[in-house]
Amino acid sequence: MGKIILITGASTGIGAETAVELAKGNTIIIHYNASEKPAQETAKKVEEKGGKAALVQADLRTEAGCRKVVDFVAKNYGKLDVLVNNAGGLIQRMKVGEIQWERMAEIFALNSFSAILMTSLSVPLLEKGENPCVVNLTSIAIRHGAPTATVYAASKGAVDVFTRGAAKELAPKIRVNAVAPGVIETPFHDKVSNPQMLQSWRENTPLKKNGQAHHIATAIKFLIENDFVTGETIDVNGGLYMR
Ligand SMILES: NC(=O)c1ccc[n+]([C@@H]2O[C@H](COP(=O)([O-])OP(=O)(O)OC[C@H]3O[C@@H](n4cnc5c(N)ncnc54)[C@H](OP(=O)(O)O)[C@@H]3O)[C@@H](O)[C@H]2O)c1
């Protein structure tokens, strides 16, 4: 029987690619916020790959938005096999000496609070799932200093810590893992990185390229399929950071 898979932020980039990667034989619940048309395109691609697609809109910077998405899953499916907490973004670059409370709150709401609350609300549904798991998206930024992206890095660091705690607490039934992408060429960078930055990351990466969304989608698939991995964060970054 196919899996019920919820992917947050599946309208573009890594989430959209993951939806297509996981589509075959499964039901993919495509969450989006502002990008309705791209979300509909993701749904079309999922169906072309032999999956079933459903769309749900919500702003995950709010508790109400998180509850709306989980209520949609509960009402329509009554269970969940996989939750991919992918929605996120850098929002705005700022220096450590120029941090504004409102922006910091927004960055943490989008990247940390949403992933944490979505996981919490999904527990009863995941308990009814088969080989159920959560995959969180963190970032290479959690591994080393990320000047002008320090607040974002800290918000992803919170998710990294949450991943291990939740993995221990929710074992043995529910696995919780994370992927920490390096620089991936998606709409993520449209407003917060310029072509010179993308080129310098390319040059500084041992594999001499930035990543594409499929590099992360395949790592997410591995974490969903392998039922002996929990509490792990997989780095997928072309060697830009090695532990
Ligand atoms: N690309 C990279 O280099 C990179 C590196 C490290 C980590 N990551 C992480 O990977 C994840 C996916 O990013 P991406 O590269 O695929 O970027 P992306 O193409 O910009 O996708 C971001 C997704 O998050 C959703 N989102 C943004 N604001 C939202 C809000 N307020 N409420 C609900 N959803 C919202 C977007 O939905 P709408 O467009 O529909 O609003 C979109 O589907 C993020 O968590 C990001 O932090 C990316």
C-alpha cells in the first residue's frame, strides 16, 4: 500500500523535487504558502510519476497555519507515514550587531517553531503510520559560522538539536532525522544571495559545483527508506564542510 507523505514547502526547490522523487505509488500532500501555481505544477508532476497529489495552503509562521495543515491530513487520511519539514528560508541577511527582534522572531517561527510544532501535532497520526518518520531540513550553516546568516543558522541549529531529542523520545515507533544541505541552487537564493556569492561557493567547494534539489531529495528518500537510522543529520554539501 502507498505511503501518505506530507511535505511542507513543496511548491518550489527541494520540497517540489522531493515530492516528485517520492511520488511513485504514494500520496503526496503538497503544502505551500504563497506559490499556488508552482504548487499546482508540483502536483501535476507527482501525478505524472504515478502518485496521488493533494494541495494545502498555510503560512507556517503561525500556530494556526501548522494546525490547519495537520488537521487537513487528519480529516482526509487519518494517519501519516512521512512528514518532511522542509518549508523554510533565510528571510533577510543581517549582521550580528544589527539584529531586529521582529525579524529574528519571524526567522525562528518559519524555520524552528514550524518544524517543531508540525512534528508535535503529527505524532498521533505518525503513530498510526507504517515505518513512520520525520525528516527535517537544517543547513550547512549549523556547522560553521555563517556571517550575515547567523540568526538563520541558529534557527536551523535549534531544529538539529530537536531532531536528536525527538528521535530518542519517539523511538522505537517513529524515526526522526535531518538533512543539512550545502548551497543548493533553488529560489531560496533569489532574494538573499547574488551571482558573485553563488560563484564563490562553487569555487570553494571541493566538488567545484553547487548542489541541485535532486541531491537533497535523494538523501531524504534514503532516510525514509532505511529503518535503522534515527537521530542522524546527513550533510549533503559537495565537501564544503566536512566533519
Ligand atoms: N537552497 C539552499 O541553498 C539551502 C541550503 C540549506 C538549507 N536549505 C533549506 O532547505 C529548505 C528548502 O529550501 P529551498 O532551497 O527549496 O528554497 P525555496 O525554493 O525557496 O523553498 C522554500 C519553501 O518554503 C516555503 N515557505 C516559505 N515561507 C513560508 C511560510 N511563511 N509558510 C509556509 N511555507 C513557507 C515556500 O512556499 P511558498 O513559495 O509557497 O511560499 C517554499 O515552498 C528550507 O528549509 C531551507 O532553509 C536550503
